[in-house]
Amino acid sequence: MLTRRRLLENAVKISAGLACAPAAISLADESASITLRLTHGTPVELPANFIGLGYEMSSVASTGLLDPENHPYIELIKGLGPKGVLRVGGIVANYTRYEPKGTALAERQNTVITRAVLERFAAFLRITGWTAIWSLNFAQGTIQQAAEEARAVADVLGPQLLALEVGNEVDNYGGIRQTFRKAPYGYEAYRREYAAWHAAIEKSAPGVRFAAPDTAQTGKWVEQMAKDANGDVQLLTTHYYRNNQRRGSVEQLLLPDSRLKEALTQLRAASQRSGIPWRMCETNSFSGGGRPGVSDTLVGALWTLDYMLLLAQYGCAGVNIETGVNQLGFVSSYSPIQDNGQGVNTAGVPYYGMLAFATAVSGAHQVLPAEIESGGVNVTAYVLGAQGTPRCIVVVNKDNRQDAQLSIPDIGIGDLVALRLLAPSADSKDGVTFGGAEVDAQGRWKAKAAERIRGRSVKVPRMSAAVLRAVDQH
């Protein structure tokens, strides 16, 4: 198994060699054999709408963006699956108001949503087949305003509305940067307010679902909300970033985050005890828009793929990868969908990680219990299946020095076809491909290099990933 000492040794190698890393498909200085095997346990079911994207509220108000006429954007959404969830909220939700017949505005601290904006967004959702989580301004709005907006959102979005969120990162409201409540502002104070808001909104929009508590930090508040829920919460939500932009690094995306695994264990337990599903409804590599030269490279794509698989393994009901213009007013480097500011939307590098995940789970809606003997390589592997039968294996090799030679066990999966996530180098921002193909200017992708795997072994080069699908799935 990969030891902490070996991880630290690899981190030094990564730090020293990333900028000049050779091609991902070239021969490595070393290679190692890894073995994957199924273990006893219960498969984890993946909801059909697991995949999601997250937006600041201003994105909905932006003319022409989440719009039924923005065909490349629609294709990019559809490329991630027939079902999914767009979560709109973020810090901008704290500065958003609803004016039915007003003038739409898409500004960091002055966003206005109108009835026309809602209708345009609803049309966009219907075309994509996706649903939405909609955030209400719990920070500075009133109960009456929230009830009016909720009624309008429920009326216009209809079945495309998955849930309403009451607030964004509410555990920060009494902090230094977000003084929306008098400090100290703890869970009990929040829960009393939430109950009052829920009652008013439910009366205004009967039958609407609620997502809460939408915390900045995974853990305690979600656990408490799950424990004392009395039917007023249908989806538990929280956020995660590996670090902030200034303190982020390559190593943090390549090496495991023990803090994350502790939080996932806590969230899984809270969900299982309460019977309420949980969703990571705002997340990405580094808060503040990501770290340029890291989040927007092959490293970011590999992290995105591995991260989504890890969440699925821990029973997460879905993940919303933050994208687009952030709360600071610029397009995030970590954004899966890029925007040139002139109405042209294209696939960012992290999109390829999401695309690989979407391909892996297509026809394989379970994560099967498995373990890997890594042979000292910084590699992860996951087995996906249907009705308990293996259908796909995903291997993510985030080691900068070693190729991995995977021994495929006889688990009844049959012959495999490999689709590879590759780039010229680890720090590549261009030339990233999945299945030998890039996403085109119209937002479409089709594999060009589906590699038939002969025998029971496959090589996964350093700084690359492979999605191994049963032949009859291809």
C-alpha cells in the first residue's frame, strides 16, 4: 500500500519535476505493478442526477449565458449526462433580490432576478433535461421577500426545481468577513431562523423541497441538521475546497486530503442515520477561483475525476463543481466551462475530468467495494457496476515518476476498452484529450481512440487516467 513516507517522497519529485514533466504517454523512469480486487460489502448506488455544476446567482441573470439559444453551452451540459443538477447561489446570493418586472442585473453585490430571467432559465433547464437548486437571500433578505421569490421560482421552474436553499455558507454569517448576523452565530440560532423561513416559504410554495444547511465547512452543522430534521429538510448540503487560492499547490491536488476523508465519513454517517441524502453542492479545487497553472491543467482534470469518484464511493448523492464567473467577478481558472467574455463558451481542462466520470458511470450506477495494492505508486482505482456486476474500472495515476501496470482480476467483467485521459504534460492547459479527442467548438465530444485491452493487464502512464469499460458498453 502507498505509505505516507512514499507519498511525501513523490510530492518532492512532483514539486521539482512538474514544470518540465515529459509527455504523459512516454516511458517513465520507473514502473510498478498494482493489483485491484473486489472486497465484501454493499455496493453504493449513484443517483441518476449525481453530476452537477455550480454557479453564482449572477450567472442566471447574465444575458445569453444559461440561455436556450446558447447551443454550445447546452451541448457541454448534455455531454455530462442526460440528468444533472445546476446549483445557483454562491456568495452573490447574499446580494441578490427578486423584482418580477424589474431590470435584470448581474453584478457581484447587486444582482436582480426578474420573472423574464426565471423563464429563460427554465427554458434552458428543459432543453438540457437538468434540474436546479435555487438559493434564497437568507443573509440580507426578509421572510416575505423569500416567500414571494420561492413562489415565483416554483411556479416558473416547475418540475425543473429540485430544491430551494435558505442561505449560502450560513455558518460564516457571524464571522469577520460576512457580518450578516451578530456574533456568535451558532447552529441553534440558525435553526430557529430556518424553521421560521421554512414555514413561510412552504405556505407560499406548498410541496417545494428544501436543501440545507449549506455550510462552508463540512461536518457539525450538517450532522446536527440531520439529527433534528422534522421533515423540513429533504437534502443535506455543504461545501468543500481543498484550500484557498493563495495557499493552494500542485501537491495538494495530487496527494490525499485526510481532512476530506474524515468529513466524508461524518457526512455518510449522518445521512445513513437520518435517511436524508447529502450533496456537495459547491466545490472545486481552491476557493477564490482556483490556482492558475494548477487548477486549469491536467492536474486539475485528474483531481476532478478522482474527487468525484471518491465522493461517490462515500455515498454522496451528488456534486456541483463550481464554474463560470466567481464572486470576485472573473472566470475561475478551475471552471469546467470557460467563457471568453464575448459569449463564447468552451470546455475548460477540468471538464475532461467530469467527462471521464460521466463516461464511467454511464450504464454503471454502482460503486462496488474494492481495494488496490498500489506498489508504491500514487494511484487510485474504482470499480463501477450495475446490479452488483462489474462494468467499468477507473484508474487515476497521479504519480509524476511511475507508470502503473494494472493487473485486472477475473471479476466477470469480460474484455475491456480503454478511454484515456491524457495531455502533453502534467501542467498542460492545451492538448488535453479524453478517448483521443478534444471537445469541439460546438461543445460536442466523441471518442476517437478506444483501445481494446488484450489479456488481464493494462498500463496506465504517470499523470494520466484510464476508463476501462466492458466491450459491450462501448
